[in-house]
Amino acid sequence: MRGRTCLPILIGIAVAAAGAAHAQGTTPVADLVRRALQHNRELAAARLDLERGRGRVRQAGLRPNPTLEGEGTSGRLTGSPSEREYGFGLAFPVELGDKRQARVDVATAELSATEAAIAERERQLARDVLAAHADVQGVLREQRIVAEMRALDEDTVRAVRGRVQAQDASQLELNLLLV
């Protein structure tokens, strides 16, 4: 549904850019595709996901942080102020069974999936722009053909009018052309 709502916008952009590009003598199709790829918000968001995925790959390769814990208790609440206990702990996580490599592999697979999704979306967007451009070119060609046909019709009417005035053709023939 989202693609259907974007198509009229793409066609409008294609018409405007095609006219401007023809006036400047540049290649409109390549420019339209480039602009669409640069300014598409969905692609921009997906590219941010790509950067996040690269960060997750880097993070997955890091060792877990050690933790330092400390606690203390006092006997003041129980009425024996001389009782105090302090405890400190230091923990170094030890990864067994290639957990880090498994995390890196998962993050790399997610990154590859994101890259493939972006590439697919870019292909779809380029295809949509090219289709919209082809539609616009078809409409422009059709307009030129209709204008040429109208000019031919007007020339034919002028020729028949001249024949009617020269009494080489009947008024009926002119009336049939005008209908």
C-alpha cells in the first residue's frame, strides 16, 4: 500500500525532473534514481540500522566486563554498634564454548540480512522510479502524437475548405470532417 501512495509522487517528481533535465541536457533517469536513493526516508532509516548492526558486531567481539561488588552492614539498627561487616567481590566472567564467536556470528548474520534488505529496497525504489519515468515518457509521447494528429486534422480541414470554396468538394464532406 505504501508503494501505491508513493507512485504518484514519484511520477510528479519524474515529470518535473525530466523537464528540468531535458532543459539542462543531463541524463534524467540516472539523476532521478540517484535522488530517490539519497532522499528516501525508509532507506535512511535502514542505513541507520546498518550502522547499528556494525556496532553490534564490534560489541559482540568484546570480552564481558569484570564486575566489582561491595557491601557493608552495621549493627546500629539492632542495638549493637560494634558489629560491622564489609564484603567486596570481584568477578571475571569466563566464556566457555566459543560464546563470543557465536555472538559475533549472529551479529554478522543480522548485519548481512540488513545489508540484503537495504539492497533489495534500493532495487525496488530504482525499479519504481524507472517505471514512473517510463510512464511519464509514454504520456509525453502520447501528447506529442495527439498534437501531431490534431495538426494533421486541421490541415485536412483547411484543404477540404479550400476544395469546397473551389467547388471541388461538397459541403457534406467538410461537415463530416468537422464532426
